[in-house]
Amino acid sequence: MRDSFHEDLDKISEQLVEMTRLAGSAMSRATTALLDADLKMAESVIAADEKIDALRQELDERSIDLLARQQPVATDLRMVVTAMRMSSDLERMGDLARHVAKVARLRYPDSAIHPVMRSTVLEMGQVAERIVAKAGSVIAGKDIATALALERDDDEMDRLHRDIFNMLMDGEWKYGTEAAVDATLVSRYYERFADHAVSVARRVVYLVTGEYRSEGDLDGEEL
Amino acid sequence: MRDSFHEDLDKISEQLVEMTRLAGSAMSRATTALLDADLKMAESVIAADEKIDALRQELDERSIDLLARQQPVATDLRMVVTAMRMSSDLERMGDLARHVAKVARLRYPDSAIHPVMRSTVLEMGQVAERIVAKAGSVIAGKDIATALALERDDDEMDRLHRDIFNMLMDGEWKYGTEAAVDATLVSRYYERFADHAVSVARRVVYLVTGEYRSEGDLDGEEL
């Protein structure tokens, strides 16, 4: 039987996994809202972000309470602190999905994404869904192999992000400044979403192996 | 005489203030690098970010060590947890200054900022300097009045951010897509920099008053 501390920790871990599920669903629906100019779906993503924020707050309160009651040290202490950092990453991922939905809402009834970029943005949405699902598996199973696989999804996202900028920057862009500004922001939101998923995975790897790759190389090159 | 716990906490507080100083200096120099197309200065900002990252790591290790050794509860516990959150905000502010410097470097020997936007971006740099200096005062003096004043600087930053978008979006932009993309990203970096400063100030207010205004309304409207 697990002791009370580890039962609490299991509960925190479950809530983190639930946050990955909510963030993934939000980004998936935000992508649909964006590409199909679906106002109702955009609104639902924007409204649902409150739930992720509330879950984060609950999780953080639970963590602080756990620190106060159980006074963990060593690895146990690091697990609680790391959980709080992961909840911060996941809450931010929810924000980024909300941002994508807001761009969709702003351009309704048009789509903010020009048809020439549609397939690239669709792919960004799919990579976002995959990467956050993997982050959930990594948390649930302390799964180092999946954590490494997830880094490759991030490479894929960075490649798509560069594709978007190359389309904008090659001197041939003829679809207007507004579409360029929208694409710049949306592409950055997806790329940051993936960065935070990587950060979550690396924190789990750190707990398991003691090694942490810094975030420094994640958000390095935007252009 | 202060006890050992509060001495450690004072040391953490000093390091946070030092981080505000470094982040402020980085953004100030990044603004100069950007507006004057100063490659050497851009490189120095990019290189100096390591120092902020290292300070953050040191501060976090010190905080975890403090939790393990002293097992604080109630307000003392919250102060340590909050310090770790502030160090995360400040580290991110350093990243954002580095991003601005990287845009400057990318466009060298040109300036990434078109002359029509120069005065607006200059003002964003000045607001950024002011707001992070205030964040330092808020931390050092647990100063609620300055924390409130800082929110007005953030309103000013949001206004400047909107000015940039209005210039890009009014249908009259004739300086090319590359300049529009650069301005979009740079403007967002300044705006996020100010958001993190507000977040730092609100965390101090929370420690002093027990009331925390959520981050939800900070990064709401980009466009």
C-alpha cells in the first residue's frame, strides 16, 4: 500500500495528465477553429481555458499543502517542486491554444490562415496534439523513451515554423500584411506550445535520471 | 538579529533584485542594438543571458535547499515558493531581451525596425526599463504602491503594442513583409517582458496582502 505522501503525489500526477488532455483538446479545437473559421469552436476554446487555469491553481495549492504537511526532502521534495513547474508549463500551453482561438475569432467570418499555408498549419496542429499526448504519457509512466521521441516532434514543429517564415520572407508574399502578421503570431504560438511540452518531458527525465537539459536551447531561433 | 531562515530569504530576495537589474540592462542594450543596428551590442546581450540563467538556477537550488533544511510552513513556505516563481518570470524576461537582440543581429547591418516605427519601439524600450526597475523596487521593499504604479506602465506598453499593430494593419503598410514580421515579433517580446514584470509585482502583492490577481488578464489581446 502507498503511504499518504505518495497517494497525494499520485493525485497530483493524475491532475497533470488531465491538464495535458485539456491543453491538447484546446489546441486541437483551436486549429479547427482557425482553419475552418469556426466562431463557435473558437469561443468554446477561449471559455474552456478557465478550466485549465483552475486546475493549475488547485494543483499548486495541493502541492503547497503537501509541502507544509509532509515536509518532504530529497527526491520527494523535488517531485513536488517539479510538479508545480509542470503545471505552469501546461497552464501556459492552454493560454497558447486560447491565443490561436482568438486569432480565429478576430478574422471571422474569414479564416486567418491563407490557403497557401493551410496544410502547414494543419500539420502544426497535428504535431501539437501528438506532442502534448506524449507529454501526458511521459508523466503517467515516467517514460524516458517517449520523452526522447517527443523531442523529435519538437524538431518537426521547429521545421514547420521555419517553413512559415520562409513563405513570408522569400520576397514573394502577396497576400497582404494582415495575413503575414496573423501567420507570424499563430506560428509562434504553436512553436511555443511544443517548447512547453518538451520542458514538461525534460522535467520528468530529470526526476528519473537526475539530468536536466536546460530550456536555453528550446526557444532559440524564431526566424 | 535575523534567524538563519530569514537570512537565507534575504539572500534570495537580493538575488531576485539582481536578476531584475540584469534583465533591465539586457533589454535596454537590446533596444539600442535593435535601433542602431549595433551588432557588438546584440552579441553582448545574447552572451549575457547565460548569467541570468545561471542566477536563476542558483536561486532555485538555494530555495529547494532552504525548503529541505528549514521545512517552512504557512507564510514562510509561500515566500520560498513565490521566489521560485519570480525567478522563472525574470529568467524569461532575460530570454525576451535575448530574442530582441537576435532580431537585431539577424538584420545587421540594417536596422530591423523601419524609421516610421522607431520612436514607438524606443518608447517600448523605455517602458521596459522602467517596469523592470519598479519590479526590483517592489521586491526589495515589499512595496505595494510601486506594484500598483507598475500596472500603469504595463497599460502603456499594451498601448504601444497596439500602436505597432495599427501601423501594420491599417492597409497602408508599404515597407515589406519582412519588416512587418520583425515588428510583430519584437513588439510581442516587449509586451511579454512587461507582462512578466507585472506578474512579479503581483506575486509580491500576494505575499503582503494575500490577494493575487490572476495572470489571465495579462496576455489577453495581442491584436
